[in-house]
Amino acid sequence: MKLQKYTKLAIAPALMLGAALALAPVQKAAAEDVTYLLPAPAFLPAFGPWMLAQAKGYYKAEGLNVKFQRARGGVDVAKQVGAGNAVIGGGIGDTPVIVRPNGIPVKAVAVLGGGSLVQLIAHADSGINGPADLKGKTVTALSLQDTTYYALLGMMANAGLSRKDVNVQGAGPAGVWKLFIAGKADAMAGVPDWIGIAQAAGKEVKIFPADKYFKSMAQAILASDKVIKNNPLLIERLVRATLKGMKDIMVDPEAAAQVYVGHVKKNAKKLKYITNVFKLYNKYVYAGQETLGAMDEARLANLQNFYAKQGIIRKKVPVKDLYTNQFVR
């Protein structure tokens, strides 16, 4: 009897301990909510790496519950991230060059590709065979205060052309490709998303990679100095998961497109278009990095020099203040 009583007393705490241990993994697995600011609507193919990271559970595997919100362009993202209204955001590798001289403390913590996001696209029968042939032509860009326009300026400058030599129209995110498709523009400074739209509309185009003429940047992940210092593990997890999404597109764009259209309902019936756009990103934007996500410091320095020369920025800052590669090792 004494033995039975002792056994019962011993079992009760053991059961309590077992229950506590069973609950522990559940509590540990609770995901951390993160607001991720994007410069444009999340359904755009440009944000394929982010959507794949979400669809395939890469953020979840890092213990993160990522919610995407739209800002008003990359500069607005940088302002919000710099002010602490979001811990992370998306822009272009150029963005810190533009905002840091104005006291906005953000850095690029990863660059999604070794190429330029912006390309020069011309109608196949336009007689345009490069930036030098743009003189007197009409070219569309997103706006006249945007990196698509600045990249176009860089390509033109390489050919000895100034702003006055070309009729550049800031046409907005839809007008930039609509005017081109309608034949009201000879060329456009565009991203793969817009190239894919033109091709889907049956237009024969010539694509002139910006990299050949002017080393602008791909998309970038932006974070503030404060969060980089105080919560580097969070940035590391966000970067790692997003780069996995990009890697999936690089390895197999067709398979990635299948996953993407199953996740992004607005593009559910656009598999052919998304597949083509992913292949364009692979060819013109994502390739060329020895370390996936790493910033090329020399390229960034040259870009800042150009922006200063063109009067786009009022002063330069130390290049190492514009980026960090600590999260892409």
C-alpha cells in the first residue's frame, strides 16, 4: 500500500512536467509579426522572391509572420523605415544614395541581383540600336524623379546625350508601357514586368541591358541603422528567407511561376506571362553575384558619383554608410 501511494505521488508531478514540456514547443513556435513595406503593389511580378518566400513557408520557417504593406515608392519606404514605422522595406540599391544625404538613416542590407532593374526597350522596327539613337526620340519612364529615369539618364550620358536631346515623358506605372504599346513612344526605360506586358501584347522589341551602358542597381532590402544595430537577427532571417525565394526563380523559373500564380490570386490566370517575366529577371537582373544578395561597393560608389554630378543628390556620403553585407554571408 505504501508503495502504491508513493507511486501515485511520483506520477502526478511527472505528468505535470510532461504537460509543460509538451506546451513548450508550441509557445516557442509562435511567429513574430513583421510589417514589410513594398514600394508598389505586392502582386507585381517584381516582388516574386518575396511572394515565393511567403508561399513556400520560408518566412514561417524563420519564425516570422510577414505582412506586406504598400508605400508610395522606394523613397517613401526609406522614410518610413528610417522613422521606425517599419523594420524592413523594399527599394532599389540606389535608394540609400538618394535619401541618406537628407538624414534618412537607412542602408541596403541585400541586393536582389547583380544586374540593373531597368532596361532600355525599343520597338524592333524603330531603328534604335542603343542609347545613342535616342536623340530626338520619345521615351517613357515611370516619372522624372525615379530610378527608372535616372538609369535612363545614365545610359544617355554614356552615349553623349543630355536631358535636352531626348523627349522623356514621366508617364506613370501604367502609362509607361501603354504609350509604348500604342506606338506613341519610340522606347521606354522599363523593368521586366513591362517588357513582359509588351511582349504579351504581340510587340516585337529590342532589349538593351542597362548594365552595358550604365551600372544602375537591382532591387534591394532596406533597414534602418537602429534595427541593424539592435535586432540584427531579425534582419538576417528576413534577408535569408527572401533570397531563398529569389534562388528558386533562378534555379527553375517555370516551377517558381507555378507556385507564384497559386499564391498571388491576382495573377492566377497569367502563368505564361509570369514565367516569361521570371526568365527576364534571371537574364537581366538576378545573375552576376558571386555571393547572392551582396552589394558591389565599387558599383555603388560610381553610381553615387554620377548622381552627384547630375545634381540628383546635393552631397555624397561615405559609401560604407549606404550598405552592409553582414547579412548575406
